[in-house]
Amino acid sequence: MTEHSSPGRGDLEAILLVGGKGTRLRPLTLGVPKPLLPTAGVPFLAHQLARARAHGVRRIVFATSYRASMFAEAFGDGSAFGLDLHYMTEETPLGTGGAIRNAADALTCGPDSPVLILNGDTLSGHDIGAQVERHVTRGAAVTLHLTEVDDPSRFGCVPIDDDGRVTAFLEKTPNPVTNLINAGCYVFTRSVIDTIPAGEVVSVERETFPGLIEAGERVLGYADRSYWLDVGTPEAFVQGSRDLVLGRLSSPALPGVPGEALAMPGARISPEAKVMGGTAVGAGAVVESGATVSGSVVGDGAVIRAGAVVSDSVVGPGARVEAGAVVRDAVIGDRAVIGPGNELRAGARVWPDVHLPECAIRFSADT
Ligand code: GDD
Ligand code: MG
């Protein structure tokens, strides 16, 4: 086995894939890309960037496409985060592989260096440094972080052999052969990125990884059991925010101490309200007396009126849940108003600016 020198802390460069449209998170993503949605008080990516930085990453290239300019507006040159940030934009989306190839033009490292690639919608507690170390010491072409899930058919299914070598990459297969899946964090040897064709639509999951395995290149798995979540659905997004507020995944970017609730500056929570279960209450939001809010994300300037119940839901910025309304496992779009006495349940999504009149939606027969 060849021994390579491992990059010193701070030398590692990364590419962050953030060009997706986040369609499963509509209406939340109609105006804001998924990676910028407020999560435990800060844009989702702030948590990922802070964790990457804690593992020695200093320079990160954002691979953007959908609403590209909003990323630079949010994070600038990165100096406020102790990072050196760069932005590469695809005119039309090039897929995950095309995006990596395009963004690699902004890397400064040499052909033998490891490069970290991150999906922009995952929360992970794994040891990035150990993954890079495995990649370098074993002279791999690519090393994939793997995690175990109950339903692998929604992900990239990745079987490995006893030596940790990846034997196949089966993206969204209806017949998964293992519960181990691609967790969306890769280490690529820089020269391997350069073999991806430039300016073309390429999927790393459907083309690059299967091609490398087929060609006998060394593709390794780094499997562990640390915290992991893809926040691509509303349920998962709310769970991610909740877990960060509760401290189930520690984040250097959490703007406060972990606990039952996180209130941003200017939030007004009545002492007679119950706010718990990892709820994040945005800047200037109001929770009135007798309201109960649990495990939810309440956007900036949103209002939860007296006696309303909100659980496991997202209430968008500027939205209002009026007195006595009940909102469970639902998404309320920006500035929407849920009139008094409504009851919304699992999966309900209210589009921005919609005004639901009093008692428009009920589930019980007694009114
Ligand atoms: N720049 C750019 N251009 N980024 C893109 C593009 C593109 O054309 N397409 C997707 N992305 C970004 C998304 O923004 C996201 O951060 C990441 O690539 C993955 O895309 P998703 O759309 O979230 O894919 P997925 O969740 O269905 O599946 C992926 O992630 C799973 C783990 O969460 C795959 O990598 C699976 O194999 C994996 O298991
Ligand atoms: Mg995803």
C-alpha cells in the first residue's frame, strides 16, 4: 500500500453542491433555495459550513445554479465565517457530476490532493477528518461516506466488501441489496474529477461512480453510525432544525445553547405560552399566551395567536396562525394566514400569501 502524506489541517478544499431546486420542499423553496432555509436560527448551510471548518476545511467552492446569486448574498467571501468562499454557476444545471467538474476550475490544489465534495442538504455528525485520512492512506480514487437507513430505495444504495471497497452503486433502486447508502459526502482525488467530461450533464451517482467501479478504480466506503439526515422533505427539514436546537447534533453555528427552544433576537414569547421540543422562533416572531408550539420552525415575524397549537410544522416568515387554529405536520407558506378554528394535519401545505378564512378546514364533526 502506498503511503501518501495527509493534508495539514486547513489545506483541504471542498466543493458544495447547491444547485438543486428543492422541489419536494415547496412552497418553502419557491423563493429561497433549500440550503438557505432558516434552520435552527441560521441558514441551513451555516451548520454544514461550520462543521466543515471544524474539520480543517478553509476554502469552499459553491456549485450553484438555481437562484445562484442568493448564496453569495448570504455568505459573501466567507471571511465572517473564517472561510474562503468562491462561487461557480452553471447556466443550466449540469447534474451532480457536471457541477463538480465545473466547480473544480476554482480549486487550487494539485492532481494528487484529496478534495471534499458535499451535498448541500445533509446534516452529518461524521468525522470528515477520518474519512479523508482513510482516503489518503489507502490511495483511493474516491471515498464515500456511507450510513445505514431503513428505506435505502430513496437513496444511492452502496454495497461494500470486507475490505471496505465499494462493489456497486445503485441509485434509487427498487431492489436495494443493503441498507448502507451514500450519505452525500465524498473525498475525490483531484485528478479523478478531471476525468469527468467538462460542460456536459453528468450524474456522479448514475455515471461517474458506476463507471469508476466498473473500471476497477479504488472506490472505498467510510461507513459509520453518527447522526445523519437528508433534509429534502418538509418532515425531515423540521426534524433537522429540531435536532440542532435540542443538541442531538452539535453545531458550532447554533446561535444559542441547545435546549427545548431557541428564540432569535426580537422574538416575543408570552410566559403563558408553551414553546418546546426543539422549536426555533425567528427574529421578531410572536407567540401569544396559551399557544403551544412544539418541534417546529417559526419564521421571522410570524405570529402564533392565543391558544393556537403548532406541532412539527414550518410556519413561514410573516405567516399568522390565528387564535385556536391547529397546525400539525404541516407547512405554512410565507405570509399566509390560517384563520381561527382551522385544523391542518399531516402533509398539508399552504402556499404563500393564501388566507384561510375562519373554520375553512376542520376534521372533527362537532363544529
Ligand atoms: N450545482 C448543481 N447542479 N447541484 C446539483 C444539481 C445540479 O445540476 N443537481 C443536484 N444538485 C445538488 C443538490 O442541490 C443537492 O445538494 C445535491 O446535489 C444532491 O441532490 P438531491 O436532489 O438532494 O439528491 P437526492 O437527495 O435525491 O440524492 C442524493 O443524496 C442522497 C443522500 O442525501 C444522491 O447523492 C444519493 O445517492 C444520496 O443517497
Ligand atoms: Mg437530497
